[in-house]
Amino acid sequence: MTAHQPFPRQELDRRLDKLRDAIADRDLDGLLVASPENIYYLTGLDHWGFFATHILVVPRDGELRLVARAMEQITVTNQVANAVFHGHADGEEPADHVLEAMTLLGIRDGRVALEERSLFLTPYTASRIKAGAPAAAWSDGSGLVDTLRMVKSPLEVTYTRRAAEAADAGTLAAIDAIRHGASDHEVAGECQRALCLAGSEYPGFGPFIRPTSRLGEEHTTWRGETFRNGEAVFLEIGAACRKYQAPMGRLVYVGSAPAGVERSVGMAIDAMEAIAAAIVPGARARDAYAAWRDVARSHGLKGYERHHCGYLTGIGFPPSWTGGSMVTSLAPDSDLEMKQGMSFHLHSWFTDTDCVDYFISNAAILTEMGCEILTTRSPQTLIVRA
């Protein structure tokens, strides 16, 4: 394993063996992988070239073939040792090269699944691939690799822990920069400086930094505003190590906090503890949500619901730290089984209710000892900055 290679070859081989078992269980001859997270998981390819089509052709047996722009040759040569590269000129159709790879592997007329849910596979390219292999029995292969990625190896857990340490550093720097008269550009600058110095790569997205007036805007961030006394500042900050994401969040009050905030802070902390206690091997995602909801109801918020109280994390490329095109949520109706090695972004979120706004979120991982909160340096208790 070198600086270019985040995973030893033995780990990549184990992942590929498990994927091929899943391919065989589906009675497929091959799978076309189109999401950057899954290509990275199987090959270690780490760059920003994925804005253009990348397809990894995985046969049930035989060598992997990676189709991308020809200009990515040097990057692929440096980083990928377990796949043959098929480079295409910018004036050529990527689909034609995918079909060529399928022909060379003997699966063009076989039973082939395509990752249709990838954010980076356009309908145009998908339709051209399918039209070029009319004799193939096509199916949707979305989720085959994603399911394997849910449980982390010891090396992946190490990367996640390092990311969480950097996220804590960035959050603490952001908190320290908040004051009456500070601009959100200042806060963002200090945050990102601390993230980088703590060893973080670029995260999947964020950091999210916004004032009370935009508290409910889930995915907006700094835009040149100045913080004033009496405002709340929302922070949701993620860091990444070898593409493994660790997001966390805090709510900071400027100057003073509203009366009654202690109730909200206590509720948020109690609910975070309840979520973590409910995440044990064999439990279901809905159990974690029910634990969060029970705390809300015990504090008098009888009708308060959210879409989830967190989600699984792992490998993430922009534009998301959730690990791909879908969010695997701790939702009220989710039957997902909790397993040791899963990592999470846990939310204890109470805003726009009949109590004072408060919010905390943490990166966490399920170990043999239970659900461990990883982002512990940043206070969960009330934060007021002068």
C-alpha cells in the first residue's frame, strides 16, 4: 500500500470476492458500476474526474475493466492495480467503450446489471449502453456494492476515526471564531483551515454555517452575512480521511441564549444518548428513531417528528457526505439491521418547535462495545459566544 493506494490489495480482493458472490447469487454474468464511491471501494481510484462518465465493468469471473476519459490514464496507472483501463477520447461515446469491454469479457449478450441509481450516470449514456447490447438481459444493480460498504473493515474504521478527529478540530475552530460582528466568511475560513491542518481532505460537502434566519435551510451555507447578538449560528461540519466521512453539528448562540434553552439542551443530550443506546447489533434502524422520538415525547413534544435521526456514513465524494445517491436513514419505518462496523451521523435535532431551538449531531461507529460517539471534543452543552 502506497500514498496513492488507500487499501492493500488483499482488502480489495476480499471486497471483490464478496461482490462476485452477490453477482452469482443474483445469477448475473456481470455488473456495471457507475458511482465514484463504489469504484473507489473496489479499486482505490480517488480523483475529481468522476464528473465525467466512469464505468467499472465487473464480470462474474475475469479481470475488471475501467472505462473513463483517456486523459485519466496517468491517474489510473498511479492508483489502480486491479483493473484494465479503457480510455476514450472526448469526442467518443463512453458507451461504445463500455460495450467493447463487455464484448472482451464475454458478457455483452449475458445477464448484466447496471447501477442505475448513480448520480454520475446520465440517462443518455445508460440508454446507449443498453441499446448497444439488445440481446443482454438487463437489470438494476443499484445497492449491490453499497450493501457491502455498510460494514467497515478495521482499516476503514481507522480512517473514520481520523476523520472524526479532524471534524472536531474544524468545529472547535468555527465555534471560537463566532462573535458579535464576525462574518460567516471568517468562521468558514477558520473552520476550513483547522480541518486541513488536522489532516482532513475535502469533505463530501459543507461545511454548513448559517444564521437563525436560515436555520431551516437544510443545505445552505455561508454567503457574506454578519452575526449579531441574540442570533443562533448553525454549524454542520464534516471531515474526510481517505474519503471516509465524519460529519457533526452544533448550535451556537451569539451574546446570549433565549430563556428556556436549558430544557432544549437537556432534551437534545438525552435524545443523543438514547439514539446511541438503541444502536446495538441486531437492532433495527427504526429502533434508534423510536428512542429519539420517545425522548421528544417525554419532554412534551407529542407531535414532533422528523424524517430521520441520522444516517449511515462511509466513503463519500462530492456533492454529498452520505455516501452516494441515496441516504440510508435511521428512519421511523426502516428495517435496516444494525451491524458492528457500521458508521453513522446521528442527529438530535429540535428546531421549529414550541421549545427553544437546539441541535447537536455526532459521528459514531458501532463497535463490539456498543455505539461509540467519535466527536467528543466539541461540547454538546449550551455554547454561547460573546
